[in-house]
Amino acid sequence: MAQNTDFVGLDVGKFEIFVYVSKTGAAFSVSNTPAGHSSLQRKLGPVDGQIIALEPTGGYEWTIWEALDAAGYDVRQVCAAHVRAFSRATGALAKTDPIDARLIADFIAFRPTSGRKLPAKKLRYLSVLSTKRRQLVELRKRLKCQIKQHDNGLMVALDVELLELLSRQIRGLEDAIQAQIMDDPQMKQHAKILRSIPGIGPVLCAALIGEMPELGTIGDKQIAALAGVAPINRDSGRMDGRRSIKGGRYVIRSLLYQAALVASTHNKTLKVFANRLKEKGKPHKVVLIAVARKLLMIANTLMAKNQLWRTT
């Protein structure tokens, strides 16, 4: 990394973007609008020698990320949990939008190779479809619980009608997700590899393709850390602390955990692996996390080799 590299932190909100430029110490804000994005580019100047970092903010960051990427800037999305941990380590306890922008800049200066680049547009659209499906599935789950609690006929009828609407919309999104995957040769091949692995269903498959484009391009330890299923050591002196998982991409981690329930029973290789851990006295949750990590590593290896799952 060149010594004269300038690190820029963006704290992106719905209406405003707070900016901190490490080299000059400049701190300012622009509106999160096309005009504000153009103003930011003018203030930042030439694209060479700059690394810009931003956190995920529920989708508000996408338009500025796309604009800066299209202009040629090196823009990374960094993990918010990592920035918060960095903040605690440096003693920066206060939290305001300008302070957050500076923390993000300081973090990317500390770890200049971290963060992910803007995913391809087709992957972003797939991710949008998958996210909306998850939201509707969660809404439907809550609605089903409400129906069981009603004793009023009118309320039950309204909820049942809404339940049917949600189910239709979920099926429509599932069809759109599959169509998006099947219409692209690369995504279609990736889906073929992933679905060949017992335990990986259509939901996890779509999430891995859309939200973990690094799959098959980096090592097993790195991919496990990105997904949040890598064991974290908590050792001190002669004391061996309990290992735990933390951070990573929450959606992928939760879907992997669910998939591990299936894989530990229906995937012969992972069933043997899970049983071996159980015989060693490992707790049920520890076994499932280990199976989830193993499942992800298998997917990573097969994607790297462009091979389907084969049992021997």
C-alpha cells in the first residue's frame, strides 16, 4: 500500500452523508442525492490514491456506492461490527455521524485490504429478491401466530386473506429468484454446484450466490470468517477459553445454521462428522456450528474447482 494513500470514511444516512478525509482532516457532509454524490466527487478529486470505506446501512449506501464505483473510485463496504470493535480498542466511545465517518476512515487505514467491492448488478438484484422474500416469510410467520390468538371471526378472516396474499407474493419472489439464476450461465453453474451438496436448498443457494460472491475465490478460513462461522479463540495464559462465533454476514450464518440441521441427518459425510463430534461429548449447538462451517468449506472447495458434489 502506497504511503501517500488517502483514506476516506463515509457515514451514510437516508438523507445525508458525513465524510472524513484522513490526509487533510477535512470533515464535511453532502446530501444523499445525485446532486450530493456529484458534489462529493468534486470534493474528493482524482480517483487515484484514494480508498473509500462505508458501512452497510440498510440499503441507503447503495446509490453512493454505485456512483463512486462507476466514477472509478476504490470503494469498500466494511463490516460494522469490525469498525465498532476497532472503536472500542482505540478508546473512541463517543458516537456521532461525523465521529463515525472518521472511525471508518481510521479503520480502513488500519486494515486497507479489508472490505468488499461493489457486487455485480445481477448479484445485487438477486440479493434484493432474496431479502424481500426473507422479509415476507418473517411477516407470514408472525401473522400465523396472530391468527392462533384471535377469537374474532372478522379478524381471522382478514388475517387469512392477508396470509394468502403473502404466500402468493413469496411464491412469486421464489420464481423470480430461480429465473434470475437460470437466465445467467455463471449463476446457473454456481447453483448447480451448490444444489448438488446435500443440505444446501434453494434459499441458501440463492443467498450464497447473491451475498457471498467471494465463495470459491478465497481460502476456507477466510470464507468461514466472512460468514461468521469461524471459531474465535478466547485463551489467556494457561487458560483455554471457550470458542465462539461472532460477526460475519448474519443472513448467511443463520441460513447455514438451519442447513446444518438438514445436512447433519441427510448428508452422509456430514452425518458421520456430526456423530463423531457427538461421541466426543460436544454440545448440540457446537456440533451444528461445526457442521455449518464444514458445509460452507465444502461449497467453497467445489466452487473453486468447478465440480459437483460426489460421494465415494
